[in-house]
Amino acid sequence: MVSGQKLNLELTEYFKIGKIVAVHGLKGELVLKHTLGKKSSLKGLQAIFVEDRKDSFLPWFIQETKIKNEEETILKLDTINTREEAKKLTQKEIWIPETDFKKFAAKSAPGSLLGYSVINDGESLGPVLEVIEQPHQLLCRLEIETKEVLIPVNESTLKKINHSKKEVVVSLPEGLLDIYLG
């Protein structure tokens, strides 16, 4: 599951926090499976954004929220009042503005690495544009010389994460970057 991805629309950065996975009850409530890294009722969040089409987002205003468990929050949205209306939003990815993401995401959440610089053996490779969660590692997507590069972050490559400098320090296997850039 992709745990964080950054998109820039009209000077506002949006972060993907998860997706609507199910309808809850009969009054149009939805279950949001999120990757915020901690329980969250999303209290104070006014709207979520649903990717209607590629790079096209629709705001949905939140009426009420409840924590379901560590990774799920129940949402009641304005204008969604029946199970049938709610079903249309299932499997849609949910995005929120960067300022809200920083408010609700745990520092340990993989998505919190978005925008951090990846440093390999003292050399900056560029900022993290997307974080992809896999069972035994994270992949940080970067762009180097206009090419997409996936950097594995796991026990053998990660040296440290410096939150104050916004850096992910890694030591990559020899030749890995050549695969992408060569």
C-alpha cells in the first residue's frame, strides 16, 4: 500500500493518507483506512479530498468522525446520507492538505518522510516524492536526472533518520543507482 504521496495543486501540497475501504451502518458513514501511524479521529479536519480522476480532486466536508481502531476512522460526510451514496466513495484514495497531514500524522508514520532528503554515503540524492510500504521495507521514490529511482529503506540500508534536518541517511548497495541511471 502506498502510504504517502505528495501532489501539488494550486500551491497547496496534498498528501495521500489512505482510502475508503467500506461503508459503515445505514446512514452513509464510511471507513477510512489510513496510514497516519497512530489512532486518529481526525478531529478538527474540515474536509478530505477524493481523487475523482487523475490529478482532479473533489472536497468532501466532514460532519463527524470516530476512531474505529489503530488504522481506521469512521467518517460521516455532508450530503452522504444513505448506504448507496456512501458505496460510490469506496475504494477511493483520500488526500489532505500538507498542514493537516503534519497535524495528524505520527512522526514515525512512513508518510512523514515525504520531502526529506535522501543522503547516500554523504551525497544528497534528492527529496522523497513518495513512500511505498512493502512488508519488509519502505521504498522512497525520488527523481534523479529526470529518472524515477526507488530507494529501499530497510535494516541493511537505513543508517538513521534525522527529523530535525529532514534527512534519511542510507548506505545503498554498490551499483543500485547505476541500474536506474546507467
